[in-house]
Amino acid sequence: MEYKIRVRFAPSPTGFLHVGSLRTALYNYLYARKTGGSFILRIEDTDRNRYVEGAVENLISTLKTMGLDYDEGPEKGGNFGPYFQSKRTSIYREYVDKLIADGHAYQCFCTPDDLEKMRNDQISRNENAQYDGRCRLLTQNQIKENLKTGLPYTVRLKVPNDGEITFYDLVREKVTFPWEMIDDQILIKSDGYPTYHLANVVDDHLMKITHVIRGEEWLSSIPKHLLLYQYFGWKPPKMAHLPLLLNKDKSKLSKRQGDVAVEDFLSKGYLTDALVNFVALLGWHAADDREFYTLTELEKAFSLKRISKSGAVFDLDKLNWMNGSYIRKLDQKDIEIRAVPYFESSGIDISDKRKYSRAITVLRERVDTLSEFPEKAKIFYGELKFDEEQLKIIHQENSRRLYSFWIEELQVQTEYNPESVKKLINDTQESLGVKGRDLYFPLRLALIGTTHGPDIPAIIEVLGIEDTVARLEKAKMI
Ligand code: GLU
């Protein structure tokens, strides 16, 4: 049979899609596209306590928005479904029964109180807090008896007590864990649902996954997973564990929702293309260190070989810079349309289409995200307010002369053009002897309420002559 690469993104629906998960999804997607393989979405929803209503819908719609089409999964179907683990519980049961029958797993009847006491005793003896394996010693008769009386139980994996396991990870290379660090992992919980470990291994095998690409936090689970593969007599997939995402101070990236949810980045006005580009570079880069890629370009350039081992810093300043560059690459019309919702929620009236369009032209050079447009556009709309320092400048004799001169000159201009404003600036220098800061500061203050900002011709371009004159008049009267 022809060998085809099959990778999967296997999120648990416990909240909105985090940027770290987006990276996992993206790398899996890119590897599938690069190799002509299949990208599978599998929902790992067996932890009913952590299930969040609406999370699956959010995951699917965010993947769609980001352009990460999957080949098999919820809504799409495929030959290896169902793609929700909660619909596969009978499959896991069948496999765990086989493990028990083969002596690789056992029923554990310890109650939460027993476990708590075991833990405390171990801690007081300065030992590792781990399951001590006491239920391994139960006789077949005792087990039968307990099952008959309906005692709740979990099923645990028999993990070797000593020795070590070594395996090869495509990113981390050779990794070794001593078995004594690893607990007799629960495979089936007392509610009858499988734990992540059992369901994940069974599904990766049944879905013919060839490469597991996921975050480094799962690396320590590999010994248990490999043991399961061995007990089942299955060939494990290849593994690639992606470096941790770090804050700038090198601490682990915050998982607080809202800080790092993809949905929040989108609603703050980050562009999908910029986010994909930025996230792609969190732990991967091409040989030439190139920075800008479209998704299609990434599909060609990506390789597992160039994933780095060391943690990837999530640098918000870089994301902002990159997003700003993407905004500036968009067509003017496109930005105008995309920015509308942000203006609508800010309450700024953009019914004057000419003014709106010109404001966007000036501000597109000055924003990092779409949501910054209304905030920055405030200088062109509504009443200006001045503080004491600013009033001092406005009240200066020079400023007053300047305002009068400009009002008079501008009133005779029927058509605005940047050249005529530049000429007016020169004329002012000649006629009034006012120049430099003495000219720009009072003018900008009168026109936009701050001393720094866009060029005077650009400001007048947005305001139009009428508004410009009105604002100068107002400053003169204050
Ligand atoms: N369900 C796990 C998660 O939420 C999947 C880990 C894996 O890819 O094996 O991240």
C-alpha cells in the first residue's frame, strides 16, 4: 500500500483556541500540505469536567478563518470517524479489556480517600508521590468479588518499576526517561471515560496517524504512550514536539484566556495572514531567515527539520510590527471596509465618505492593528480639548498671528491641494517670520489637539478647508 503522511490536530474543547494550539494546528496543516498528506481534526472531548460549551464550534470556525482546511474531521467526515472521542468510548473499552486480559493493565479499586492517604504517607516519608501499585496484587477472585459488588474502579497501566526508556523525537532527538518517574497511569476513569493517554494512542493507531506533531508539554507522556504501543503490538507514529512558547521574560506563555486566544487577536484587528505568518515563525524558520510568507508560500517552505529545540518567544512588538506591515500592504478600499466595524463600535460618525477615506490614507501609516484606527482618528473628529500647557502655546502672540494669517489665506483657497499648503507654510515663514516648532506646534494643536502627528498638508487633506478654518477660528478664540 502506498505510504501517505497522515497528521492530526487533536484539541480538547476546553476553551477558545490559544495561539499555541494555533501553531500546533498550523504546523500539522503545513506538513500535510507540503508532503501531499492528510490533515485530520480530532476532538478530544473525553474529559467531561473540562468541556466548555461552544468550544468545538469556536475551534472549527477559527481554523476555517485562518485558512487551515482539514481533510477529515467533524462536519467533513472521512473513513476513520467518528472524529469526536466521546463517540468512540466503546472502542476504547474493547482495547482496554484486551490490555487487562493480557496482563498489561489492571482494575484499581482505591477510593479517592485511599489515594489521598497514600500520597500523604509518601510525602511524609520523603518519597515520590505516586500510585504504589497495591491493586496489582489483587487476586482474580478479589477482583471478581469487587466487580460483583459494584465497587467503582479505574483501570491502570502496568508501568515497569525500573530501567529506563529511550526514544527518538524528530525535534528533541534522543530522549530518555527512567521508568521510576512514571506512574501507573489511569487509562479508564471511574466514570467509564478513557483518559487522554489511552484514547490518544488508540485513535492515532486506528486513524493511521504517521506523525504526531504537538507541544512540548506532551513529551513526558511519551513513555506511557510507547508502552501502550508496545503492549498492543503496534508500530508508533513518528513524534515531533514543538518548543514551548515563552513570554519575553522567558517565562511560560500565559494561558489566561483573552491574552492569547486567537479569537481575541482577530477581534482586536490583527489580520489572519499576519497571524499565520507570525505564528509560523514561533519555532520554525527557513534557512535564509526570511520573515514574510503567505500561507501558500509556507506550504512549500515548511519542514520539520527546521523546527528549533529552544523555546520560542512570543514577541508582541514583533506581531504588531508585522501586522502593521500587512495592513499597509492592503488596498486602500480593503482597509476602509475592514475598519468600518471598529469605527461603528467607537461611535465616530463616518458618514462623510471623503473624510473617512482620507483619514484612512493618513492613518494606515500609523497603526499596527485595525482596532487602532478609531482611536487614532479621534484627532479628526469631534471637539478638541486642550490642557494648560497646550493653552499656553495657543495663547502665544505668534500663535494668534499665525491663526489669523492662515484663516485669511485659506479662506480664499477654493481647492485644497498639498502644494498650496506647502506654499502657505513658506509664505508664513517669510511674512510672519514664524517657523519650525513655533509654526508646527500651534498649528497642529489648533487642528488636531496635539503637537505631534501627521504633516500639516496631510491633516488639512483629511479635515478639508472648511473644518480647518473652523478649528483655527476656535483656537484663536479660546
Ligand atoms: N488533546 C490534547 C490537547 O488538548 C492533544 C495532545 C496531542 O496532540 O496528543 O492538546
